[in-house]
Amino acid sequence: MRPLILSLLLLVSVGPTQAGPCGSIVPSVCERPVEDAPARKVLRVKPSVTPFGIGDRFPVETRSLLMDPARYALAPSDGSWRYYAMAGAVYRVETASGLVLEVIRNRRTAHLR
């Protein structure tokens, strides 16, 4: 075991290593010059118009009920209304008539489809 460690230490300490043009001592990192590095990509989300507004009839027959409103920092349902998710928004819908009472859009609900 000691000869192996000694040989590894000798390989590492052969001489001072020079940094490449990108500032790294690892050659594979410096394959592309720093000037040619791609620009940082930023995801920009365009604000969208919600398909349903307050007072519209929501298609509760074709959409799934949001089962855990606390997960999305929403008040629990009292039975007279329920939450449905569609196109990045949560709709508070009256149970009896299916009318939209409130449209909720925030970071917690943006991923819902």
C-alpha cells in the first residue's frame, strides 16, 4: 500500500502545473476559450391571460379537482366552493353552479396544468 501511495505522490509532485488559458489546470476544461463560451440562458415566462374569468362557467366535468389546497398555500374548502387547476392558475369554483369565484395565480400554482 505504501509504494502505491508513494508513486501517486511522486506523479502529482512532478512539477508545477501551469494553468491553461481559461485559468484551470484541468486540460479538458480549457478546450473552448472563455470568449466562445455560450451566454447564460434565462427563462422568461410571458404572462398569459387566464382562459376563465370571474363569473364564467368553469368546465368542472373535464378538469381535476385540486385535492390538497394547503400544499399551494390556499384556504381549505368549506364545501360551497372547490379549487380546480388549469393553465397555471387555480380557480375557486362554486360547487352548485360551477361559476368561477376567484382566479389565483402565483409561483406555487404556476406549474399546474
